[in-house]
Amino acid sequence: MRRVYLDNNATTPVDPQVLDAMLPYFREKFGNAASRSHAFGWEAEEAVENARQQVAAVLGAEAKEIIWTSGASESNNIAIKGVAEKYAEKGRHIITQITEHKAVIDPCKYLEQHGCRVTFLPVDKYGRIDLQQLAAAIKDDTVLVSIMHGNNEIGTLQPVGEIGKLCKQRGVLFHTDGCQTFGKVPIDVNEMGIDLLSLSGHKIHGPKGVGALYVRRKRPRVICEAIIHGGGHERNMRSGTLNVPGIVGLGTAAELCRLHMDTEPARLAALRDRLWTALSSQLDNAILNGHATDRTPSNLNVSFAYVEGESLMMGINDIAVSSGSACTSASLEPSYVLKALGVGDELAHSSIRFSVGRFNTEADIDYTAERVVTAVRKLRAMSPLYEMAQEGVDLTKVEWAHP
Ligand SMILES: *Cc1c(COP(=O)(O)O)cnc(C)c1O
């Protein structure tokens, strides 16, 4: 049976070149990067510093500004809780927005329980914040603004360059969750005024369980209080023996993104657009969620009205995608991200996220389009609601009989 993987916003397969680069660091090059007294340690340290350079190069940053972590959830926690604690004397107010990943929302909620004030900005129907609202929300005691670059569910890009400029003018630190854009959308931390940026290995064809946090070292010099103490690794911001093979993998994955930055994002966007064109030309009532153009190259999020997302996923079970209710796992609540955009419960429940990656081909897309079109038509053929809507009945005005 053919299987197509279109859930690259959730995780990506490791690139074989990444795996090849990692393997020696599990075998003969197993040293501890903190061992200063022998060649095993030096070899590991050299590999870690090389990877630091590779990640920094994607961001226009310096190698010293990269802190290794276990993934972007940890990076977000260090950035948000670490800044809140370190700068507590300056103020205890943080600004974020409602469609952030849970790894930003939950640390913010945690801080709310521990004496901080948090402003959750709303978004427009495309998922973007309003810069004037952000400017108005910044107060004397604001220490941090945390607004993601690209959204994982709907792909919408936030205007990070303008947010960074505003934060600089107002003397507030700016953190962005860059998981969905690192290596896919050009980022220059200096041009964009970014002070902290989170990224993850497994979203860019690197390994799981390794990530990084960019922490600005000059103008201004930013320091995060550690969450994990012990040994003072990573400029005292994150202790623990470094995951050398994982770091080598993340570095190689970052380098591959950088080398193909001129062609690969455009190829991904073309695949995404090919899928949307095929779906929207063959199906009525297919609605694009998120912003039509200001979105990450990999993400397509579509609501198929009158069809349950979960039923559709079962109908195309050889194609890996996610639905608007699957993200918060077991719960059947519609996605909070789609709700924040003003998408109604019905349409949120009928949404599917398709996300393309390096190993997808046009043949994958054409196969997927054909399978989805067939499945949607089949489900709609069984739907009395769809039939009524086709006959011109305004479903919002129907008075349903209650048994
Ligand atoms: C995947 C993802 C995370 C979490 O990253 P992990 O490395 O899995 O902890 C955080 N934010 C966004 C936007 C993501 O897509």
C-alpha cells in the first residue's frame, strides 16, 4: 500500500545525511564535550562548536549566542520563565498572543499563577496580531514580548521585523518561537530585532529531543535565569552533559536548510499550492484557513464544510495529516487556534492540516488530492446537511424538531 506523509509540521523524517553525520558520535567519537583533559572530549567539543556555528549561520547570529536544549518546548520555557525571573525587578508583565503553541501559552499561564501579569493579544481572521494593539499593550513594567514567527497549525506568519522594531523602541525584550520558520523562511535576528528565538531539530529533518535557543549577547546582552541547574553549561543558562550526536544532527540539518534556502522553500510552497489548486478546483465549500500568502511554505490548512475532519482522516488513512481537533490529542474540542480566528465550531471540526516536507513529491500531492476529493465527495453524498445546503436551504434558519 502506498503511504504518504503530509504531517511535516508535527515532525519530519531524519535526512539520511543528518543520520550519517550523527553516527560516529554514537560510536568512536563518544566523548563528553565538557571533558577538557583528553582528545575524546576535545573532539566532541569541536563537533558541538561546529554545530553552533551552523545553527547561528541560519539566523545571522554568532555561535556564542546559541544555547543547546532538549527541544523547542524547553527553549520556550527558558526564554519566558528565564527572562521573567531574571528581569523581575524591572517588571512583571509579559505580552503574548492566543494562537501560540502550548509550549509558550503554558509557561505564560504558569507565570500568571506566580505573580506575573500576562496579556494575551487577539488575532485577526488570518491569525495575525495588530501592531497598534501590541504598542498599546506595552507598559512600563513590560519585560518581554513573545510572538511566534510562523504558526504550526495555520501557517500564518507574524510581522516579526516590525514587532522587533517596536520592542527595541520601547526597551522590551522580544522572543519568537521560530520552530516552523527556522531554515524555511529567511531570518536575520539583527535586522528583525529578535532577542531570543526557539528552534527544534525534528521540524527540520533533524533528530527529536534536541533544540536550541538563540540568546542575544550584545545590544542588549540578554541573560535567562536557568531552569535546570548543575555544572553551569551553556553560559549558565542550561546545565547538563550535551547531547553531542543530537547536536551534530541539528547542526547538519540547519546547514542543509541553509545550503538549499534558495530553492527548497519555493519547492515546498509550489507543492502546497499544487495541492490547494487541485482541492479548491474540484470541491465546492473548501475553505483555506490562515493567510493566503503570508504563510509558511509547508502549511496548508483547509476546512471541508459538511464533512467531519476525523471521518475524512479515516477515509484517507494511507495519508498522514492532522485534523483541527487532533492537535490537543484526545480532546475533541475544536482547535483553539482556528477558534481564535473566528472559525465556527463546525468548520473547525472539518479542518485538515496538510504539511509538506523535503521528501514529498508532486506524485504524493496528486495522489493525495485524488484521495481527498473522492473521500469528501463520498462523505458529502451521505450528508443530509450537504444535500439541504445544495438545495439552497439556509441551515442557520432551520428549526430542528426535537424528539
Ligand atoms: C513543534 C513545535 C514546538 C515544540 O518543539 P519540541 O522540540 O517538540 O519541543 C514548539 N513550537 C512550535 C511552533 C512547534 O511547531
